[in-house]
Amino acid sequence: MNACILFLCLSLGGPQQPRQPRDSFFGEDKFKHLVTSFIVTSLAASGARAAGLDHDSALMVGVGTGAAVGIGKELRDRGREGATASFNDIVWDLAGVGAAAAVQSRAQ
């Protein structure tokens, strides 16, 4: 009887899921998030300006596109197996959008 209880207790534990690595705020991929968001925002704003939009409207197109791409990527990661969505990644994405908006706002 004791052997059955011991077997039952040990078998209910199930396999351990591997732990996800801790997402550091200054992790190795954060610079990539910043640069990618900066580039997407800058290209979208420049493209909108080339298409004939005024300066402020083009800037809003760039900011909206950069933010949408960064947040959309994290939402996609949330639904993928083996990938994790990260609030820290979104912060770095938005930092890249903000940096690009600052540069674009100074452009003529």
C-alpha cells in the first residue's frame, strides 16, 4: 500500500517544463529592438514625406508605423510556441520610435 501511494505521488509531478530565461532590461536583443524600430519609423516617415504628406502628418505616419510594428511583433511572439512576449522589448521598441521621431522632427 505504501509503495502504491509513493508511486502515485511521484507520478503526479509530471515532467518539469524548462524555465524561460529571465528577460533582462538590458538584454542582448534590446539594442536590436531599438535600432529596428528607429529604422522602421524613419523609413515610414520619409516615405510618407516623399509621397507628399506635410511634415507633421509624415511624422505621425512614421510614429504610428514604428509603434504598430514593434507592438505587433510582441503580440505575435505571445502566440508563438517557444517565443515570449516581453514588456521590456516593447519599451525598447518605443524608445527607438521616440528617437526616430526626435530626429525626424528636426528634419526639414
